[in-house]
Amino acid sequence: MKTVYGLMINSGSADEMLWDHGVWETEEAANLYIETEMSNISGIWVGELKVNDSIHESAEDLGDEMIECSLCGIEYNAEDVNTTDYEEAVCINCEPGYKETMDIA
């Protein structure tokens, strides 16, 4: 579990978070936002929120090889580029147009 801080307001029947303003990692940062951006609004305070942060950044797999499409120049995952059927690396977005030009030639 991770603790973050958000802006809270009392809507009459309960306290609610103002989700559209975001969350902050420290209470001080959230208070600073209230002071600088919302100083003319009353009834807003910083509330603590517990979120499930089960996936750590180290779990992200950065080892995937990216392949550049020879037609559009955009890099894609290897699964999205056809390198076996053509002499060039062709992405799934360019492949329909590339097939049409091959039929004409």
C-alpha cells in the first residue's frame, strides 16, 4: 500500500476527493497547491489516501526489442512488424497499402 494525498471537500453528506486536481506524494506538496492555485476557494483540505501499489517500477520489462518500420519510420514491438513476408520491415499500419503497391507492380 502506498499513501498519497489529494484535495478533499465536504459535499454536504460526506467528504469527497476532488479527483480532477490530481494526487501528490507529500502532504506539503498538496498544501502548497492549495495555497498557490486555490487560495480564493474555502472549504478544501488535504486528505490522506491509501492506494494499492502492487506493481513496482522494476517489474516493467524494458528488454523488448523495438523494430522500426521502413515505410513510416515509427518503432513498434516486434509483434507489430512483419519482417518475414517482405524484404523490408513493414508495420501493421502500413502493410495494407504496401500490399496494394506490390500487386500493381
